[in-house]
Amino acid sequence: MDLTERPDLAYDVFSKACPSRGTLEHVTGRWGSLTLGALHGGSFRFNELRRRVDGVSEKMLSQTLHALERDGLVHREAQPTNPPRVDYELTPLGREVAERLLALIHFVEGRMDEVLGARERYDAARADVRA
């Protein structure tokens, strides 16, 4: 059986109308995966998380957190203090997703020498074609 065919599942991400596509996009997009990976380390305040996910803008982090919260992966807790304190942490579902993402992240990090070598060979071959 083709691995893309899963009759045991109610949702099919390969179908354009499937709602799982949006969640997959939130989880696997650059900022979503990095945010989930960072939150696997524990609870963070917004600016702590922004520093941890180096390069994300305030706007993008805010949008990412809202999407992940809506999908039930992140819990937002606002403390009634002055100034207000907001903490973000993974839900049980978010923790499960983050663990799978971190396995992929660690795999990719561990194979970067191969990836960089492949890029060099590709670029050199393309340079030869253009010359």
C-alpha cells in the first residue's frame, strides 16, 4: 500500500480540503517548528521565547503563538499582575508534537556535514554548466 493512503484515518492531509493541512503548516513552518522546539524546554515569557527563537520578529512570534494556541498545542497563561505577565507552555498534545519535531531537528543537525557537502557539489556542478 502507498504510504500516502491511510484508510484507518479520518483525515487525509493530501486532500486539499483536509483541515489537518493548516495544522501541519503551523507545526512545520519555520517559526512554528522552532517555537514548539523551544517550548519543549519549559515555560517561557514572550520576550524570553523571542530571544530563544533567534531571528523571529515580534509580529511573527505573536501570529505563530496564536495559531499554535488555536490548534491546541500551546497554552497561554496571563497572570493578573502589574505589569501583566504572560507565560507560554506546551499542552500535552503540543509536547507530543514537539518531541517528534525535535527528533527530526536533531537528525538534520547531525547530518549537516552531508547536506553541506551535497550543496557544494550541486553548486559546483551548476557553475560548470553555466561556464
